Amino acid sequence: MNVIIVFVQNLSSRLKPTSPLYAKHIVEYEQQQRSLLEACHQQNARIVIYYSDHLESKDAWSPFDRSLQIGIHESDRMYNALAREFIRGGDKIILLKASNSSVLATDLREAFDALNTSELVIGPGEEGDFYLLGMKELQYTVFEPSAWSGPKPLLTIMERLTFLRQNFQLLQKDTMRKTAEFRKNKPTQKNHLS
């Protein structure tokens, strides 16, 4: 069974209801959630929502199976959510961060398809982290605390996976394709020892 885990940060934990910008942020937040919900709905998958602080009584995710994130650090919370869903019978599981509203249905299809040939799929974020993480079986390597202690956990995780010769794929978004092309075409500097 395919499963999509959506990690939702409660709006009240990000912004105080007394803030003058609260109403504006509520509208933006709900638009983001609807966009992501639409992408998730187009998949043949069970959708499970994990909230950061408390279960929301009424939001876009109310009709789905909902739970609380458990753990001190983000890596702990992700590991625990994935472990729970594998125990519940998930074969291919995609974990999404709801804060990234640019996820499209095609991204999710591509991620599930990538899991046909890879153990792990990663949707790299723009700030050295990721917005999507997919697995066919729980990979503790990704969640080791040392991988998350630096400013760019994605790079550390990719280096670790490469070292361990684990099969993984990166989803390519337009910004990531441009970065990869730049790195590929960048002239290398050689060390000249005389």
C-alpha cells in the first residue's frame, strides 16, 4: 500500500492569534494546504497527517487519518512517523513537509515511481534540506542525529548514503536542475604541487 505522510506545523505554533498579520497568514496557509491536498488526492495512496503540536479541529486535513508528531528533534519525529506507517502496512511511503506548497501531483507520481527502482527518493529543498522523502523500508541512516546537526542536512545525508552505497534518487525541480547543471559545467581547479 502506498502512503503519503504530511507533516503539518500547527499555525498557532508559528504565529500568535493576536498578531495583526494572523488573518493574512491564515488565508495563505489555507491556500497552501489546499494546493498540497489536491496533489495528494490525485495519488492512489492512504494519506496520513502528522501535526506538530495538537490535532486541529477543523482544517483541510480533517477528513484524513491524523496523529501527532512524536519526538524532540525533527529527525526523531520523521523517523517515528515513518516507522509507525511501515508497521501499519505501508509498502512505499512518501513524507512531505506541508510548508512546501509547490509540490505537484507529478512530483508525487515521480517519487512513487522512483521507489520501484530505488530504496530511497529525496526531493531536495532550496535551503539544504528536503521537502519530500520516500522509502520502501525504514532507513535509519537518514535520521542519525549527526546528519541533522549541520546547516545543510541534505548534503550530509547524501554523502552518508553514497558512502554506504545505498540506492537513492533525487527528484529534480527546475531550480535543482539549474544548480546541477551549473555544478556539472563549473571548471574544476587542479592542485599544482611544485
